[in-house]
Amino acid sequence: MNGELLKISDLKMYFRVRDVSSWLGAHRSLKAVDGVSFGIGRGRTFGLVGESGCGKTTVGRTALRLYRPTDGSIIFDGADIAGLSDKEFFPYRRKMQMIFQDPFTSLDPRQTVGDIIGTPLTVHHLVSNRSERAERVKELINMVGLRSDHIGRYPHEFSGGQRQRIGIARALATMPEFIVCDEPVSALDVSIQAQIINLLEEFQEKFGITYLFISHDLSVVRHISHRVGVMYLGRLVEAGEVNELYENMLHPYTKSLMSAVPAADPEAAKTRRRIILEGDVPSPLDPPSGCPFRTRCREASAVCAEQTPPLVDVRSGHMAACHKLSIKG
């Protein structure tokens, strides 16, 4: 499993929203994603972290073409899918799936589990008759740790962890190469979180699935990811191999995020210094000039207000976007 399955370059996703301050009903651009670039190797997991509203979910939805990108390229298995029409993109749908954050609202309450999991099989013509579909649904439900007698039940009859397993089975139905996991465990109890993470890792090892794992839980991201990207206000501010990034943080924002992670060792916790950020995240409707983080950064200087720092390779694939870093060619 060599090479990149997905490569995103300078991805931008702007939304036109009404300016409530204008009595003429003018519209403005909300820059949800503003020039994000990264790649994911086949059979590997790229973790995407950041505060709520930073644009990480929008990146995932745009990568799956649930949103049509404003600009940039999305190279999937060698083909640029960013500009494809819905008809042209349809063959890629079965190769790219999503596991949603909330297992309570992502399942149709009017459908049985059998219909929820079986619909993708029918839509993509992966089964030839009802008998084959029923057999495949049974196989999928067993794969995620549920029983065959659950097939005729409805979502409200299951716990949160069981519903997420149903969501995973639905995502696996088309045997995709790539899955966006949008905070798939944030709504679950800690014990159930571990079960779902283990299930995802098991399927990655068995089927070679590539994941984009979106989460605000830095501990979970470190456990499941091979490479991690940190987002702030629609931009990627740091990215690198998981252990390198967690142990050698470069960007001030990443350092503040990591300082909030509880230490397992009580003695180590006594010596840790929490970095408290001042102020609120600026609005993507009116982002600051230059570096998007400068309004909350204690190390900001005049150049930070004038120029947007590019995401550059600081050392051996460890990328960061900060004017304070000493970049050596």
C-alpha cells in the first residue's frame, strides 16, 4: 500500500451568507476552508484536530464532494474529482464514505437496520437480488459486532454505541477505499469509544481502508492516526507524523492545544504548564489580516499582521506555518 490515495491542494470552501448588518440584503463570503493542503497514504489515517468551528468537518465533507469546492484540487486515486459533475462523480461515491458524528440523527428512524445498511448495496448495484442483499446485510451486521436478529429493528431500539456500529456497517457496505470519520466517538461513553476505535483499526488492517479522522479529542487522535494536521480558522497551521508532532510541537496554537490534554502521570501533571489563549476565535466572515492566529498569539510581531505565513517543511515532513520559526533550506 504505497503512495497517496488522497491529495488535497489549496482547498477552499467559501459560503455565501447574508450580511445581517446590511439593510440592502448584501451577501458576504464565509471562508470555512481557506487554502488547505495535505495528503493521505493508502491504508493510513490522517487525524485532523482543532477547535470547534475551525473548518475540519467542512474539509471532510468537501473531500467527499458533499460540498462543491470553491477552489483547489482533490486528487483521489490519481483523478481530480473537484470539478466533476454529480453524474461524473457518481462512480466515486461507492469508494468514498462517511461515518457521522451523531449516531442518533444520522440514521433514518423510519427505516429498519436492514434497509439502512442495504440501501447502498441497491443504489450502487452491488447485489443482484433480495436474497443476495439480505445475505450481505447479515454479513455486515455480524462484522460490526451486532446480531442477525437486529436487522429488523429500528434505530431507536439501540444504544449510542450500537447505532454507531450500524453507521459503520452502512459505510462499509460498498467496500470503500476511503472513509471520513467525523468525530465518530465524541457522542459516546469512554468505554464504548475504545470499542469503536478498535473496530475501525481492525477494518483498516483487514481491508486497507484509508481514514480521514476528524476529532477534538487529542488523545484519541494520537492513538489512531499515522499523521496529524492542526487547523485554525480554516487553515492548516501544522502537520506531521503523529509522534513527531506530539513530542516536538512547533506552532504556538498547537502548543496551547496540547497543553490542555490531561497527563496520565500525576507527577508529570504537577510540572505541566497550561497555556491559556486570550480572546475568542475570530469570525471566518471577517478573518484578521496576515496570520489568522496573530490576534491570540503572545509571540505575534508586525510581520504577522502583514503576511500570511505559508505552510512549509521545517524538518523531515514536519510542516508548520509561523513567521517565528527559523526555516532552514
